[in-house]
Amino acid sequence: MAFEFFLALFIMSVGVSFAGSATHLYQGISQQAAYLRFDGESFVASLGHLFMSFICGPFIMMKMGWNARENGSVSVSSLLLGSMVGFGWGFINGLFLLGIYFAIFG
């Protein structure tokens, strides 16, 4: 049972770390903040934003959980909800990325 738990942690860590690095890469190249969005000037641009939102989503969700209120405090419920969704989404991204990796390099 410990093997399955550590395997899930590994998959989640791969997804979240790739989401963080992809988010910083996107923000560095495009010179704009990464948001969850699907708008665009054309259909191809909309698909690009949707793909970016899927890959960078876990990091964006965890970052949204850290948003401060007007008085400078952080809501614990917002923090927990953002991190729960972010880590769950990171697991899905990790499965996606590791599946591609093992399909190519076997």
C-alpha cells in the first residue's frame, strides 16, 4: 500500500513541477500573467490558450488560493480549496505527461 501512495505522490509532484515551470516559461515568453482562459483572436489562438490553461492550471489554482483579502490576510478555506484542486489537477497532468514519456521511451 505504501508503494501506491508514493507512486501517487510522484505522479502529483511531476505534474505540479511541470505546471510551475511551464507557467514561468509562458510568463517569460509572452510577458503577461498566466490566467485560466480560452479567449483568443482566432480559433488556433483560443486552442493555444486552452492548452496553456490545462498545462499551467495546477500552479495557477494554487496561486489563486494565496490571494490576500483587503486587510492583507489570507483565507484558509480559499487556500485549502485552491491547493486541493491544484494538487488533484497536478495528478491528472502528471498522468498525462508520464503517459506520453513512457509511450515514447517505453
